[in-house]
Amino acid sequence: QKRRVDANTRQFVAGRPANNVLLTGARGCGKSSLVKAVHAKYAAKGLRLIEVDKAGLPHLPDLFELLADSERRFIIFIDDLTFAEHEPGYASLKAALDGSLAGPSDNVLIYATSNRRHLMPEYMAENLDATYRGGEVQPGEAIEEKISLSDRFGVWIAFYAMDQDTYLAVARHWATVLGTPPDAGFERAALQWAQGRGARNGRVAWQFARDWAGTR
């Protein structure tokens, strides 16, 4: 994941063609951190990061107009993106990514993170309506509309839940960084912490390491 996002960003900063990026998958596995890290890596070369929340999506054309004449390069960062049905920002982002005269210039890319691959909720009832209840005559077209937004991102990066060994390695790393190297009871405590949180990921490992360091 790091190599793919870094390569795309490096192309962009160098003035070569690059794609908008959608990072999706398990929570707490570093999607947002990765975007911020590549920005930090290339900031000295003129890359800037502008974070836009969902409420600001309808104003993207105005933002693109402001950035168009700049010599710098910009990543528009949209974190934790997901849509309910018929939200106004959906159409705005869809148009901004592809097909709009008010789209971004060559010095702007959009990087977004989401826990949903297709950015919108999908329901079993939709399948039942199409199969048994006489729903849409062309249900395939409804499905196409569901995935049309995510399809406009040229690069999809998927993140998955960590296995136990990876989680422990991350926890050990942060504990060492915080000045409290692991001892004999470290792994047991780390696994109990993850079990209590119901997840093994980088965020949980970081939170455990802070607790571990704070109680030593």
C-alpha cells in the first residue's frame, strides 16, 4: 500500500500523469496516516494537502478555481468518506472526479479514505426487490449507479485487518519509541488490550503502547 500511494504521489509531484486515489478497508490500519505521510515526504517539493470535509464537497469547483493558477501541486484530502442515499455531496464529488467542466486542473488530485469500498450503503433488500418483489426493471443500472463514484478513482488501495504477529510488532515498536521497551508480560497485556477493544490494528497498538508507557 505504501509503495503504491508513494509511486502515484511521486508521479504527480514530478508533473507526470497520476490518478485520484481511494483508500478503503479496515479501520485503524493507517489509511489517513499514509496520506499525511506522503504529503510530509513531498512537501519540500511543493506538494500541499488541503483537507475537505463532506459538507464542503459542493464547494469543490470554487476551490479548484482558486488553485488552478498556482505553481504548487495540491492533494484534496477527504477523510472517512461515506454517503447516505441522495446526499448532495455525492453528485458534487462524482462530477469533480470525472466528467465536469468545473473539474480540477492538472495540479490537483483527490485522495479519499473510507471504510466502504463503494462509499455508499448496500442493502439485502435491494437484491430482494430486484429478484422477488418486482423492483426496478433494470436493477443492473441501480447497481452501476452505486459503484459509479468509487469507479472514478483511478487507484484503489485496500487495507485489511492485522494478524496477531503484525499487531504485536507494531505495539512493540511504539512501546520502544515511547521509552518503555517490552518485558516478559508485554505480549499478554497487548493481546488482552486488543481483545477488550475488539480489534487488532495500528491504532489499537498505539493506544496500548501509550497506556503501557504511562503506567511504567
